[in-house]
Amino acid sequence: MGATPTNHGPTAARKETRTMGTSTPVRPTHPELAPATLTSAEVRQALRISMIEGAVANVHISITGAMGGSVFLTGFAMLLGANSFELGLLGALPFIGQLAGFLGAYLEARIGNRRKLVLYAALSGRLVWAVLLALPFLSFLGGAQLAVFFLGLACSYALNGISANAWLSWMSDLVPPRQRGSYFGVRNTVAAIAAMAATYLAGTALDLLRARGAETLGYALIFGVAVCAALGAAALIARQDEPRLQPKARVSLAELFSTPLRDRPFRSFVAANVGWALVTGIATPFFNAYGLTTLKLSFTTLGLSAVVTSAVSLIFGPLVGRMQDQLGYRKVLVACVIGTIALPWGWVLSTPTNLVPFWLTAIFSGIFWPSLNQGISNVMMERAPAEHRGAAIAAFGAITGVGTLVAGLTGGVIATVVANTQITVGPVSIIGLAAIFVLTSLGRAVMAGVFWKTL
């Protein structure tokens, strides 16, 4: 399923009930797992496959923005005629996937086979891009091209949301609790290498074709590669073992939603992440658009910045994973939140002739963002009640998704208002969308205190 989802994650305080050093059957932590358990050899093999699958899937994710946007997704929307408000809507669409996590939890409980659920939902969601990549060539659609794009993207997010919920529940039962930080640190590093190569090569190819007046062909090419990667990831998922669940004859959706929220530590963590989704989501859809328009950056440059971020994360991802296992998630996670406060200013302070702040942001993003996302995932797995893990993950995604939705729509409105404004404060000029970056920086400072009190 690619990199560890950014708004879900692992746990450390739960009792470790399996090892990876013997060939004895592994006793699962999930109370509804089927009697037939995996041996530690089968667990090791499954984790190795997942490591490779993460790299292959991340080729698709990094190009299409399937888990939070990409420069190519933004550029494609702009090619189809998206304005500032519609770019904000683009940032709100992941809410659909987070809400669909409830359907994933329901199907998981009824079917009991998470591998099939992940396989078919993820593959279907990713293959939607086989249709979307053709949109620029369908001129007969006229102004409806953008509407079809948003509809197809919404379907893709919904299917990916179903698969992501089941995948995280699957991995929560597969990865030994005390090794989650280290394992996901390495897995995310491998995924980052794939993302680094895919993003840079896609950006270079797109710029070359744009220079020849074939931009639409460029998008079709890179999204076609993403579709091929989706097929490869599906083949790997089909080979990965899972601790099977006992399917339920009846599942109450009301109980599915409310039961995990009765757990106070989990509920407080969800509330904190709603705030985090709000303060970050208002700006997320606009960074790449600002780079393409105000800073006059090429896709190659934006792709190279992603490569720099990924390269830095290769060093710090495993290191921070070990720190989380040794020091606990609270200190490391809050330190990373504090580290993100200054990052938006790298965009604000940059100009087309001075990109030093932009490159510094790319470097420090590789330290703080992957580590922060990994920390949130780890705390998520820790706080999710083991007996209702799938439902807890779904509730977390749906509720924090409301924050994503509100943030995206709010950001779109603000972007429309400030698009043509310029504010000068001393030597600093805040141009257009940069005003939103100032707001998100202030919000992150507030959330650092909230997370410290909540975790």
C-alpha cells in the first residue's frame, strides 16, 4: 500500500505477543483473528514482500498524489482549468477516502479477508487513473472535463480509503509492536527511494514534452507509468500472508463508529488530529501551485525538491524510527511538529531569483515530515483499542477527514480572496497565496502545545 499512511498508524504500549526469531506459530494481538496463526517465518516473508510492495506502490502514489497530492496532480488540475477555489476543493477530496474507511472497516468485519479487500479496492482505485489520463484528449467534453476529473478522483480516493483502512489493520496485526518504529522507518525509507526516482524522472519527462508543446502527452505518459506500477503492487499484495479474521454475521455501523470513541485516550488523540488537519490542510493544496505560478518553478525543479526531501528522509527515517522505539512517541512527535512551524516560510521568503529558502525547506521537510507522519501512525496503532482496531482506524480517518474537508474548502475561499494581494512587512513581501502559508505556520505553533498536552 505504499508508504505508511499519514493519518493512521502503529503502537508501542501493547503487549508484544509474537516474535520473529523462531518458527513457532505467531500469536496475534487481535482478539478476532482466526485460530490458524502465521509462523514467524511466514511473518518475515510477508514483511519482506510488503517492503518491496511499498516501493512499487509509491511510484504510483508519488505521481498521482493518491495519498495527499503531488505536483503532477496540481499541474494536471490546472491544465484542465482549475481555479484557486477548485484547487482548495482538490485538497478537500481526501476526506472522501477517510470517510470510506468506515466501509472498509465494515467489509473487513463481514469478510474477514483483509488481503482480498486491500487487493481489489486498491487496484480499482489506482486503475481509475487509466481513465483520468485520457481526459485532456477528450475535447468533446468541453467544460465537463474538470467535473469528470473531480468525480473520478473522488472514486479513486474512496476505493483507496477502503483499502488503506484494511491494510493498516492488517499491518497492525502483522508487525510486532516493539518493532513497528524500526520496521516502518526502513519501509518508508525504501518507499522514499522509489518516490525520489519516480518524481524526478516524471518531472523531467513532463518538462521535456512541455517544451515540445506536448504537455498532454507528458501527463498521459507519467500517469500511464503510475498505472503500470499499480498492477505490479497488486501482484505483490496477492502473495503476502495475513493473520486471518473471523468474519461476523452482523455488524452495526453505529457501534462500529461509537465503540472506539468510548476510549478516552483514543478520543483525545482523534481530537488533536482534527486540529492538525485544519491547520495544515488550509495550505497543502497551494504549495505546488505557488511554486508553478509565483516562483516560476519547472516540474523538474519541483520534482528535484521532492528528491532532496526524500534523500534526507533516507537518513533520518530509520534514525527517528529507532528514537521513537527508545524514547517514546510523545517527545519525538512534538519535536517534529515544532520543526514544521518554520517550513512554510521557506516558500514565503523565496523569489524567482532567490530560491535558497525554498531549498532549505526541502531539506528540513525530509527531517520533520516523514518522522511526524510516522509518529502519528505509531500513536494511532497504540491508541486504537485492539478489540476494535479496524473500527478505530475508520473512526479516526472519518473524523479527522472532516478537518481535512473544512480546511480544504476554507483554504480555497481564502486563496480566492488573497490571490491578487500583496502585503509588505518590513523587508518581507507576502504575495498572494503566501498569506495562507503564514496562517498555517501560526496554526502549527498552537498545535505543538496541543499535542504535548494530549499525547
